[in-house]
Amino acid sequence: MMPRLMFSPDGRPVSWLILVLVCLLVNSALGAAVAEDFTPMGPHLERRGHARPSSSSSFSSSSSAPDSNRKIRVRRPFQCGTPDPGPEVMSMLSALHEADLASAKGGSTLRLGSAASRARGRVEHERRQVQQLQIDTYLHLVTSADQLESVTAYQMQRQFDRLSGSFARYGIFFDLKAVTRTVNDTWAAGSDERVMKRALRRGTYAALNIYFQTSLENEALGSCSVPGPLSSAAASNPSLYALDGCTVAAGTVPGGDLYGYDEGQTAVHETGHWLGLLHVFQGYSCGGNGDFILDTPSQSQSTDGCPTNPPKDSCPNQPGIDLIHNFMDYSFDECYQTFTPNQRTRMFQMWNAFRAGK
């Protein structure tokens, strides 16, 4: 039997209209299901790029954006493995802090020839200088054989863009010299760090090297060296400062698989250490000098997530609240926004003291 057709008033069959409407409804339902599957909440799935990097030792800057493959995202707490500075650096930070306190009080308590007096003289000298830095930068992706497709050249470029954008408004600029890729299971897992850095590090003591490792086995998302004294003789021998630089979990790059820390801000945090900053919760105490910065309130706890309502205040008897939006806390990437004015000053002080001209 022939199918029965419906006709419009002008005599044309309209059964095809019904078929079209049915198809549209089905496609709409399927589209909604796919969109839900890629929502960051729930199963924590996202669109990820898996374009295979070229076999050369450096990435091409013309690489395209990621495709629509997916990868399960991982939830880990922020842990930073940066050690406390040595005694000489801590002594200088203390002296700078004392100089800042004296300056805030009018400077009448400084003893001529004291460490604080010398530090204050350095601060005044720096204030008369142009406050802008241009830093040679090298990014190194170190991957295991089974993680070759985990980070794309496009993601590495986005990482550099995030680093640059976070520091530019403070007069600190990065000149990207190279992005390298190395396949080494041992190095990717965080072992043989000295060997890895001696093989890969480029530039002088004033050059920033960041190593993004795909298989870090410790809990830290990153660690970095703080600037320290380096003699002229040592500055001419790269093997003596081979360990200088930052190591970062590759899953923290923009579009990475570490939930909450996948917008590239871990590298910003670690670079803050490389430029001489400590954590805003340094010492985990409401007393003492903390991070030796005047305009960062006392903070006795690191931050997890981005607690804004109510505001986080781990030292309620001290002025101010916790700086959860500061790059030197442990907040989620989406929470990071700023350095303080005195943190900016401190980065320039430490640069001029330890890295400038090296």
C-alpha cells in the first residue's frame, strides 16, 4: 500500500515537513547531550588538543589550535616545592623589610652603615631608575614516551601568553627565545633534575628557564629557585647555576588536565619565586615578618580554591584579610589576579641585587 500523503490547501504534499521537524528535534537533543558531556563540572571533561608534536627539538610557532579530543581532568591540591632562601638572602630580605618599615615611619631609626641603611640606599637608587625588565625566556616541555600527545605547541604558546600578560602591567616583560621538547621518561617524572637542567638550560643567570614535566610523581605542582649571590667567576660558568629555574607540572598549562590549576598560573606563581618573592603565608603565622612585604597582610594559612563569601581571614586580629587573589598564594588559577605594589618593588630589588648583568 502506498503511504498516505497529507496535502496543503494548494494541493502539495506536506509529509516531508513532518520528517524535517522530526530530524531537527533529534539533532537538537543530540547536540544538548554532547554539550553536557563537555561541561567542566560533573565528569570534569573538556576539549583537549592531541596533535602530535613534530619530531624536532623545538615547536613551530605556526601550530594550530587543539582539536576536540577529550581527556579526564585530575583534582590535586596546590603544593609548591620551592625551598626557603638561604641565610644570606633571608638576611637581605629582612634588611629590606626593616628599611621599608623605617621609610614608612620617616626613616629616623636607621643606624648609619647598618644593613637596613644600605638596603634603603639601594631602594632609593632603584626608585630613580626606569623600572622595566626584559627577560630572555626558554620553555622546555619534558615528556615521557606515553605522554607525547598530552601538550601541544598551541598550549605552550598560550602558556607564554599567560605568563607575559600576568607580569606586563608591572613593567616585567619576557622575550621568548625558544620552546623545546624532550622525550625522556626519567626526566619527565622529576628524576635526575641536575642532569636534565645541565643538558637543557639555556642563557645566563638572568635568563628564565621553565621545565614543564608531564609525569611528575611528587605532590608539588611546581618549584623554583629564588635569586641568590653569584660571583662574577661563577656567572661565567653555567654549570655552577645549572639548577636555576622552575619546574612545573605540564598539566597546569592552559587547557591542561589538572582541575582548578589548568589556566597557566602555576608558572606565574613559580616565576614570582624566581624573581625573589615568597609566599604571602610565609611562616604560616599571624606574627613575625611573614614574606617581608609591607602591603601583604599577615596570613597563617594557604588558600584552597577561591573562598570569597565570606572573605577568608586567617588572622582576624591583624589588619587586612587574606590575599586570595595574589599570585603568591595557593588559590585556584581563576582566582589569581595581582601582585601588590610592594611585591613589584621587591622583584626589582632582587633582580638588581642578584640577576642584573649576570
